[in-house]
Amino acid sequence: MSPFTIAALAVGMSIDAFVASVSRGAAFKRPPLKEALRTGIVFGVVEMITPLIGWLAGIVASQYVQTVDHWIAFILLAIVGGRMAMEGFSRSETEEVSADSRSLVILMATAIGTSIDAMAVGVSLAFLQVNIVIVAIAIGFATFAMSTGGMLLSRLIGPRFGKWAEVVGGVGLFCLGTSILVDHLTAG
């Protein structure tokens, strides 16, 4: 994977966390830096771990599916990207966030929920020649930065723009899956 592709994947995987952080930040009148950093760290660490878990599961299965691995990568990325885009389109622009969303338990549950797609991407990456550690670190760092920034920017950008960021991220993942499929089908 090229550095540009890794960066695009990392940003695409971070969109869910960004949107959740914007919504989480809306629960605060003025999100404090400490809370934004805590949110960024939790989201970043969880998002970094889940592709590793998915990659390990994919490695175990890869010897059985090498002839169709490009189709698996395409289907997983298309499903994840499609789901992200559909959720973005269906998200209410005036979504309210309750005060309960401030707790660490809710933060962890949200981080895990937004990182399930990273696990599916990790499975698809097991079928490609990638350095999963570099990809996982890139995803974790991008998620940390976008989650922290999302918390701090929430009062300015609100859920209206977060919705469209999720749609763009989903379309990007779908395009990445399509690129993998086309590259494999057109290779010598």
C-alpha cells in the first residue's frame, strides 16, 4: 500500500469516530481540552487495536481463500463503506446528545461500536501485502486526531457537517475496495 492509500484508509476509518466525537462534544457547552484528549485517546487506541484483531482472523483464514481474496476485500470494504454512507444519509441533522454520553462506559461502548468496521477492514487487509502495524498505527493516530478535533470543533461545525463527513468517508472506503478489485483483475 502506498503512503497515500494508507492515509486515505486511516482517514476513512476515522470518520465514524469523528462524527461520534462531534456528537459527544455537543453534550458539553464548551468541551474542555482534557475531555477532548480523553475521547481522542480512547477512540484512537480502540481503533488501532481492532484492525489488528481482524487482520489476525484474516491471516488464519487466508490459506483457504487465496483465490477469492480480492473479492472478499472488495465486498467487506463495499459493505463497510456503504453502511457508513447510508448511516450518514439517515443521520438527523439536529441529533441531540444526552448528558449520559459523558461517562467513560458510554465512551468505551461508542469507541468499540465505531471501530467494528476497522476490524472488517483488518480482515480484508490480511489478504493483501501490507504492513498491518503501520496501517494500524496510522488508523489509531488519525482517529486520535480526528476525535480530539471533533470534540473541540463540535460547537462550531455541529452534526450537520459531521453527517456529510461520514458519507464521504463511506464512499472513500467503497472506492478503495473497488480499486483493490480492479488492480487484481487487471494484473498480468
